[in-house]
Amino acid sequence: MKKYAAVFPGQGSQSVGMFADFMDNEIVAKTYSEANEALDYDLKSITLNGPEAELNKTEVTQPAILTASVAAFRVLMSKAEKPAALAGHSLGEYSALVAAGAIDFKDAVKLVRLRGQAMQEAVPAGVGAMAAILGLEDQVIIDTCKKVSDDKFKVWAANFNTPGQVVISGNKEAVDKACDEFTTLGAKRVVPLAVSAPSHCPLMQPAADRLEAALKEINVKDAQIPVYANAYAKPVVKASDIIDALVKQLTQPVRWVETVQALKAEGVEALVEVGPNKVLSGLARRIDRSLGTANVCNEATLAKALEELA
């Protein structure tokens, strides 16, 4: 079997009806029952039937994606050997830590619900913004964000997704100003994102503080499989390092390009995206075409993933 890493998607991968053709799987059904019990509402019903506005509330989206990802990982583990490493994009890092045995699933579901609430409450609606910038060098984006920021309104590079695709995050005024600059500098595209909170930047400090307090209340264990943390693009294993990485993650950029490159340097030959959609598989192909990619979101994709790994 190929040496592979399992990778877990973040917010934006959700859609009403996701996993509809996977719910008959006994392992998937059991995972959703556990989530419903932990949250004390019917997450499975919202996932399958919506309404979309409810599923897209960040405090619902985050448990929904985590549950789908953990369910798919459990199915994969019933058929395949353990991955050599794990990584998750933003919210996906929590799914990775459940997969690594570092955080109990029921604790994680409640934790990401709180994370969603804390992110939403850290910055009032309309104050923050995010935008994707395509076709410029990372350093140009970092420098421009610094240049347009002032004492009152600030913007930062928040997600390094692929070479030539960076997401910025911060106060709306500064984000708008930066977007104008990037257009002038010749960006291929500047795409404002429909988000309710400016993730992965220092405006999220109040949310990070709340998350740190919540992490101290649960039992975080050492990871049984190394998890490459967004904040470091390096593996974390010790429980104390995991907590630090999750707290930092909210206010620091997602270093996804470096994460994928680090996995490749460790001898990983394929990435299996575990959960709804294929966002990370697309990013991986733009970072390093030599890596095999597969995703697991139903029985058909599971069969293909097992072929890819054989």
C-alpha cells in the first residue's frame, strides 16, 4: 500500500444533501447518532434536508463538516491501513485530531460548535471580511497587506492555499483597500468571500481565548498519528503542543502549501481527502502534481481511493 496522508477539509465544503448516499453505511449512521447525542439536536436531518441557511451558520457548519469527515475516516479505517500522517485545513485540523485519537469525537463536535460561536461573536457582522487573491506572489500580498493597514483598520494574509492563491482577512475597510491594490498590481482575480467572520487573523484573538479555556476543560491526549498543524506546517504529537497549535490557528495563517510540501518531503505518495467535496485534492494538484489524490465521501469514491492506495 502507498504511503499516504489523510487530509480533512474546512468550512465551505458543506452542501445540503451531502453524504446522502453514504448514510446507509452502518459506521456513518453510528457517527451521526453520536453527533446528534453530543449536540442535542438532529445534525443528520439538517445535513440531509437543510434548510441551507441553517447548515451555513458557522456553529452548525463546523460540527457538520467534522462529523462527515470523521464518519468517512472511520469507514476508510475499516478497509485500509492507518495513514502515515494527518492534516486538516482550518476547521479540518479538528477532524484530523479526532482521527489521531487526540480528541474524543463527542468533545470535538461540541468544541467546534463553540469555535463557530466564538468566531462569530469575536467580530460583529459586517466589520470583518475575507477575499481570495489569485495570480500574485505571496510576498507581494504580505507586503501590500502591511502597506494598506493603519492603526484602525488592518488586513493580513490568512490562507496560503496554493502558489498563486492566497486568502486575506481583516477589517472590511482594509480588505477592500488591499483588493483595489491587488487589482492594480495585476492579480488575475480578486474574489470577496461570503464569510461571516474574518478567520486566521489577529481579530480572532477573543475567540482564541475562549477556545483555549474550553480546551483546558477537555481531555486532549497525545496523537497516535502525527498531525501537521496549520500554524507550523510541522507535525504535532504532544497534547500540550496540540492545544497551543489549535489556539494559534485562529489568529495565524493556514500554511497549506508548506504543509503539503512537508508531507511530500516525509515520503508521502498520496493524499486522501476525507469528507465532503474535493477542495483539498484540487489544491494538492496545484501544489505538487506528483502526489496521488483521492477523496472519500461515499462507497464509490471509497473504492476508488482504495485502488489509488493499492
